[in-house]
Amino acid sequence: MCGIVGYIGHRDASSIVLEGLKKLEYRGYDSAGLALYDGQKLNVTKTKGKVATLENKLLTTGNTNSSIGIGHTRWATHGEPNDKNSHPHYSNSGELVIIHNGIIENYDSIRKELIKRGYKFKSDTDTEVLINLIEEIQNKTQLKLGEAVQLALKEIVGAYAIAVFDIKKPNELVVAKLGSPLAVGIGKNEYFIGSDASPFLEFTNRAIYLEDGQVAAIRLNKPIKIWEIDNNKPTPVVVQELKMSLEATEKGGYDHFMLKEIYEQPSAIRDTYRGRLLTDEKIIKMAGIEDNIEKFINADRIIIVACGTSWHAGLVAEYILEDLTRTPVEVEYASEFRYRNPIITSQDVIIAISQSGETADTLAAIKIAKENSAFVFGVCNVVGSTIARETHAGAYTHAGPEIGVASTKAFTTQITVLTLIALKLGLAKKTINNKTFEELITELNQIPEKLEETLNCNKIAMDIAKVYKNSQNCLFLGRGYNFPVALEGALKLKEISYIHAEGYPAAEMKHGPIALIDENMPIIVVAINKGHYEKTVSNIQEIKARKGKVIAVVTKGDVTVKELANHVIEIPETLETLSPLLTTIPLQLFSYHTAVLLNKNVDQPRNLAKSVTVE
Ligand code: AGP
């Protein structure tokens, strides 16, 4: 997820674009850049680092008085965060300039074709391929920029929100959108572009939101022209009067980043398996696994090292990996692993899971593993982060920046990546057959839709939170794949509402925690109709016999638990292996609403940091 900004009009484009980038920095902040054209010279300034770094660099590269400019703050997906990979990118002629938010899946084949035709590339990005494809089409067809962009977009597979201009015709911006957001601000003889409205809300509240598959030509002193990429059909220009505050815009209209990120999970999971989960071809493509498949197949065991929520994702992965690959898996708190003089051999594969890619304990665990000749594979969300660079190979989650300190979409996208790995390894080791593989990839492909449906429980979760927000203690119970979900639910509640909570395997309740149960104790039980459902029902009966209050997460249509529990939250049916991707959602929402009702600082809870880079 990156931030794009553009301007064309009578003001100084550089300050508009720069200030606009600052407002979009929450969308990505590993590198930034802008391109300005003053009628004589194209000034492209870009740098690794935050927008402030770009601002300083601009002081030296000279600030032209330009009437057209585009800017970008990056969240890397292809190509490390560095100067050459930051946007904007320009074509070989130096005349076409582009900024892009999204992922082009087939960029490599297009790049190879363009190289055959003599194009040279300065960066590792998919975006530089697109701008040269547009130039190649324009050179061949002499089409206007908008039409050339349209033809190029017909050749690519992936997601994009782009802004392009041609210094030969600097009174026009061409924009297009598929899968990534793009807003056009309408001023008095001036136009603004943004990934959302925050870059231009101070100048105008009139905006057009492009729809997927649309391209638009924006020219001064002319009405905007919008048409469909697929069929050239002109589309009506619908101008909206925006009412949202600037702060609300950054949060996408949600009250907190955490809620926004809970609701982003369907798209974050889609982005994470995009280009990897190919259901039509019935294959999973993951270069990091394919290039090291022998190490995984011949591994004596897989050791997962992580902290916090990432450790919970590792626990879910233990169930999935052992079930599908029959490779022994151990899950270690990185902070314990690093100090206990662990036994590690060159036959071990270590999987390090980290959203930030900067957690000190996880980094230290990686170091020890490498010192003992183990193969280390990273699952990170931040491209080019230290852990991503320290591991021998890896696979990124594509959750986009996670701003809320409490991890939500990182958890579900980590599980998505780890599920893809387990499926790929299981098929390679023949520990699962094609039928099982196809059943799982088909269902995984439907998870985003089922997660959208699961999010409908938001109101119920809030109503339940109202009842229990003043509890002093809370128990979360789950079995099998959903035992780690119980742990994660407890962590969510603890870290944002400051209510003490514990997660337990449901069967463990009778070995101690049952002594805690009384009429003041809410117990959240994951009781979907999979695994040892009947035994979980018995656990619920044991709780009720002691006057405990049961909040049950059940499969839609469940009647048995509904008769027993004080509250039920229904979620769509799915395979047990994939159920954590859905069962965790009600727990996230329950914790979120409890914290809001208690007036806690949901996005930045006390004592916590988003990335624990200290020991
Ligand atoms: C999760 O909600 C917490 N914010 C925290 O436990 C986090 O998961 C942990 O610090 C690990 O961070 P990482 O994934 O960036 O390594």
C-alpha cells in the first residue's frame, strides 16, 4: 500500500505534492519521491526514507516553480527500499513519468520483452516496466497519452492506481485505477490526485473517486474525460461533496487505525496470495520456497521463532505444517530460544515471523540459528527490513502498513503465507494428495469473501463488549487450530483494554483455571463445528454449571451451543485448517470495542511500541 499525490494548476506543485505526501505517509514510508516539470526541465527527486528526507533533499536539488507534479510515498512490494527503486519512475526517453500504488504480477515477462526491444532499466520495480510499456506503445501507435496508457493497462495483470504525465504535453495528467484507491480533487481550474482525499481536502471538498477499470485524462481548462479501459465506453463524471475531516480521511473513515486494519483483512489476504495462489492452474508459486525446496523437504524439523502475535501465528502454523507436511515443528518464543543454548543443526529449517522485521529478540534468534548452520526463512511484512535482509530467503505478507500497535491484519496474512508454504511443501513431499490440495486452495481463495461476511458480527461484538467491559478477568478457550486463536484473543484484550485475560486449550480448563470461574467471569470459547466440537460443548456445560458467562464463536446455524451460551457470534463454515482466519475476527472486534468503551488509546496503548527493537 503506497501513497500517491498529483497536482496540475496555478499553484506551486512542489509544495502541494510534498505536503500531500506527508498526509499519506501512513500508507507507506520506506521511500519517497516527486517529479516536477517547470516547462523547461523535469526535476525528479527521490530517496530512501521518509518524506522529511525527501524534503531535505529537495532543498539541494532546487525547488522549481512547477505547475504540474506527481509524488509517491512507498511501501515496497517489488524491489528493496532504496533511491533507485523509489518512485516516480520515468521512461527511457525521460519524457514520460509515473507513480504507482499496486502490484503488477506479470511485470517480469513484459520487462524481458522490452529489454529485447532495447529498453534499459535502472530499478528492480514493476512500475518502471509499466512506464516503458506505455512509451513503447506510444512510439508504435502515436496515440495520445490516455489511449497509450489504456492499451498498456490491458496487457498487465495486477492492481494499480497510477498517475502519468508527458513533458511534451505538460498540461495533462492521466490516471487509472484497478484494485487500489484513487481520488481526484476538483478545484477552480486546478486538479489534485490522491490515494485518498487527505492531500487536497484543505483546497477543495469536491472529489471524484475513480472506479476499478477506469482511466481518466485530466487537462486544465477542459472537463475531465473518464472512460472504461476494457471497452472505451465513456463514463459519467460524478463529483462528490466530501464531509470527512482530515483525520477521519487518513483512517479511511474509521475511528481508529486498528478498526480500519481489521476491515482491511479481506483485501490484505487477497494481496498476500495474489500471484501466489493460482487456483485455475491448481498451483502455488513461491520463489523463496521453490529455490530452497530440498532444504524444506529434507529438514529434520522446522523451528518457528517469533514474539507476540507473530508467535501465535507460528502456533497456528505448527498445526497446519505438521498436519500437511508431517515435518516435526517446534514453536519458540524468540526471547527464550536465544538464551537457552538451544540444540540447532544444519538439518533444521528456522522460520522467523515478524510484522515489523525489526524485533530484537527475533533477530537474535536468527543470528544463533545461522551460527549453527541452520537455514533461516523469514515471513515479514516490511520489505527490506532487517529480518528480511538477515534471513537466507523469505516470503512477504502484503498486509500494507499496520499502524495500530495491536496486530490484526499482520496475524491473518502471516497465517495465509504459512498456509501457502504448508500446502506447497505437503504436495512436494506427497504427504497430501491432489484432492486435499485442491480442496484447500479452493477454500483459501474464498476466505476473503467469508471474512467480509464475518465482519458483519461487528455490532454483536460491540453489544457483548458493552456487557463485559468492566470485567476484571477474562478466559479465552479453543481447541486444536483454535487454541492459538484463544491465546491471540487474550493478547488483544489485554494489550488494548488492560483487562487481564488468559488463553487456554479448552481441555486444560479442568486442570486449574476452572477454579476462577464464577458469575463475574466472561469466557470466550471458540466452538466451531470442527475438530472436537462435542468436547468443547462439554467444556461449555462445565462453565455454565459454575455460573460462568459464555461468549461462543460458532459456525453459522449452530443450535446446540446457542442453547447453552449467554451470547453467540456466528461465522461462516470453513475447513478446520483455515478456520483461524475467521475465528480470530470476532475476538479482534470484541477487544476493540471493549477498549473503545473504556476510553483507552486503542491505536497506541500504554507501555507498548509497534516494534520492540530493544531487548
Ligand atoms: C501484537 O498485537 C503486539 N503488538 C506484539 O505482540 C507484536 O506482535 C510483537 O511485538 C511482535 O512484533 P513483530 O511481529 O513486528 O516481530
